[in-house]
Amino acid sequence: MEVITASKLDPSFREEIMSRFCTDKNPRDLTNCLTCGMCSAGCPYNGVHDNADPRVFIRQVLLGMREEVLSSKFIWACTMCGRCTMQCPMNVDVAGIVRTVRGNFGLKAPGFLQDVVDAQIRTGNQMEVTREDYLETLEWMAEETANELGDPNIKIEVDKEGADYLYLWDPREIKYYPQDIASILKIMYAAGANWTCSSRWWDATHYAYFSGDDEASRIMLERIYEEYVRLKAKVVVVTECGHATHAQMWGRKVWIKKDYPVVSFVQLQAQWIKEGRIKLDPTRNPEPVTFHDPCNAVRKEGIVEEPRYCLQQACLEFREMWPNREYNYCCGGGGGLLSMGKDIYPYRMAKGKLKAEQIARTGAKIVVTPCHNCWDQLNDILKYYKLDAKLSHIHHLVSNALILPEKQN
């Protein structure tokens, strides 16, 4: 049992955390902890690897164990998934405390987490894609799609004023997965959407949320709001990315105190399918699919049934993991762990064992997730645990199932 020396306790520590806590709730809620242990019971990784007990962490914070908290491996091993808070009878936001400690007490994140944040502030996107390369990639994919569908009028209109939707990308889609752009464009085309994207600030991702850098978060959200206003858009649409969805939806209220419409592209796809604006042939996706719930979209933003509706309409066979929905397990790559390097990799793969077992039990051949962070982690899990399955985003299956007019000769 750990010995706690009363003379080393710092009563001001928790007050410092509360004073720096960016939240849309009462920062003092952290003092409501009953020491009941429900957070530890709710964390699927408590006991799977070391340094995964949220109850120990929150008690250290409340007791004023400054040195122990600031040197704790828990704050970097935690994926900030929020499952502990969901189980907490007093709704103590453990993930929020983690990010507050990460970003406000002079700590250096493992790996290149803060480097990603700095790159986005400096260049406008976390992967430092140049404006020229970004615009050329959009044009290239629009031309490819126009040729494929036989409609020369297909294009991606950048900086179009008055569009219904201002689309925010993940830089991975621009730099590494340009075919995702074509997939998304096909759905926009089929729905007859009036949409645009910015030539300046277009990156939806938000690693400052993970690092706890609230000033960087404020700058990123101000940039998006600036483009929303400049282009006179009606709604901001976030591409299939879990943490980006939460950062844009929750972050606008917390970091810049603005309230403007933000939706996930998953929600938009579900809406268009229900309205009949896009029609699907599920026989084009005959393999059994399962769905991984991204914590930030599902548990934190309540986007639960829309992805399932899309998959049920776009695929012949949909199989649920167990547990699922808000009770699903984090993939193990959230909270910025993907960018924390080799020291965190063992934690990621230890967490990944539970996810591998979930996937294997379904027997599905396609694992779907509307999140690039989850995609990268799941890709590592599939390889590490030698699972016979492949990955997909929702839009991949929806665009593949689209019933479109015949190509014009």
C-alpha cells in the first residue's frame, strides 16, 4: 500500500486544476468524487495494463498529490475515452482533468503529439500540406470522379459563398487517402448537395484537444468560425473523424463561445438516405460488416444510431460487436496515443487485445469506423493480432452502394 505523507500534500493543486479547466460544465464537479470505484470498474483497461486506474488518479488530484500526478504515467496512458465518466454516479469528468493536467503544468507529451499541434498552428493543417498541393488534390479527384461518372460538370467548388455546407477535411484524406475525396464527392453529387470547402482553413482535426493546449484550440476554432462567416455557409460539416467531430461540436462552445450549426458527415449521409436523396443497392456490399464506435463521436456527441442506419441500408449483413454503442471499448489509439511513439505502443496493443477479441467474435470481414484515429489503431490491431478483416469508413460503403445514373457516352 502506498504511504501518503500529509506534509507533502498541496491543497492548492486541485484549485489550480479547476481554475484552468476548460469545460461546458462546472469545473468544481471534480470535487464530487465519492471514491466509490465505479470509474475503475467502468474502464475496460483497468487491469489490462499498468497505470490504468482512474480512481487512483482522481484521488491523487483531490488529495493534492501534485508530484505524483504530474509524474503519473496514467495521464499519458489514458485515451480520454470517457467510459469512466459514463459510469460515474457524480459525472466526474476524468478525461477533462487529464487534458487539463497535460496542458497546463509544463509537461512535455511523449512522442510528437505537440509537434502535430504546432504544425497545424504554423501551416494551417497538422500534416503541413501546402495550399498548392491541397487545391491540386481536390481538382485531381474531381476530374477523376467526373471521368468515372461521365459528367464533366462534377467539381469541388472551393471558397464558394452561400453554400449550404462548408466541408472540413482530415489531412490524411488529402495527403494519404485521396480516393476518400472521390468517395465523399460521389455522395455529395448523388445528393445534389450545395457545398464548398475553404482554401485557407480546412483541417477539422484537433490534436490540441489531446495535448491540452487550450490556446492552440482557441486559434483553430476561431479559424474555422472565420471561414464559416466569410463564406456565408449554413452548416459546418465534419468529415468522418471522431475527435474532430467532438472538437468542432463541443469546442465551439468552450474555446470561442460561439454557437453555429455543426454536423458530422455520418449524420448527413443518414439524413439523405432517409429522405431518399441518395439511393443504395446493398448487394454491392455483400461481405459481413461490424462497426467500431469512436468514443468522441458516439459516447461524447451521441452519434449512435446514424452510422448503424447507414450500414444497414448500404450492406447486406451488419453484425454488432458486444458491447456496443456508448458501452463499446475504445480502440486504444485515442487521446493522442497514436502520436506518442514507441514508449506508448505497448499500452496501445495491450488495449487492442480487447478490441481484437470483439472483432473476432463477430466473424465480420469488414470493420467500419468513421474515424481516422481509430482507423490507424485498428489497422495496427488487425496486423498485430493477425485478424482476417479489412477496414472501411462509412462513406466507402455508401458510395460503393450508390445507385447513380448510367454513364453518358
